Amino acid sequence: MKKKFIILPIFLLILVFVVSLPCDKQLTCSGPLSNYVNYPGLWFLVLIPLSLLALTLNDRKHKFWLKFTGIFFAISMFFVFLIPETARGIMLNPDRESANWFFVGLYSFISIIYFFVQFFKNKNKNIQEKPEKNYFI
């Protein structure tokens, strides 16, 4: 299951790249599909290294991280598509791209902290479980 999740973001990133290829001598396609596919494409790019880090987790914690990923992705895409395409003001008016970057950064930060906490918990647990050898017997 863990290895399948590594292949899925790679496949989806390739799909996003193919959909956003130039068409009709323009830099990118201006159709509605390409506009809605580019925002999740950044997520797939971030999920590739994070899914490699997730290989260090046990199955139960990996499933928890997958659920967290799905819920966070759905909620953030909901908010990203509620925000206007372009900012109308000069100060503190986010557009879709900046909101997407914010949510991707927040998700990456939370995931990396989760991986480090789980790594050090497992490391401390393994150190405590090792029996001490008695060399004087």
C-alpha cells in the first residue's frame, strides 16, 4: 500500500503536466480544465518526497497520515477555489495561487513535524526495549 501511494502522485503529476501543455501556439491552454488542474498539481509535486518519507512509518501511522492528507487536501482545495482568481487590492488580498502555496506549505510543515515526532518516538521506544546485557555473570 505504501509503494502504491508513491506511484500515484507521480502519475498524477505527469497527467497535470500533459493537460497543461501548450496548445494553439499559446504558452498554456486557457480552457477551464487546465485552470482547475494546475492547483492540485502543486500538491502532487509535494506529495512525492513526503510519501518517500512516509515509508518510515508503520502501517497504522501511515494510514493516519493518508487520511490527514486526504482531508487537508479536500479542505484546502475548497478554500482555494472560493478565493478569487486574482487579487484586487495591494495589501493582504490573496489570490488562488498564493492561497494554494500557503496551504501546501502548511501541509508540508505539519507532515514533516509528524514524521520527525514519529521517528523519535520509535527511536526512543527501540532504545528502551533493548535488554541490557549483563557481562558480569
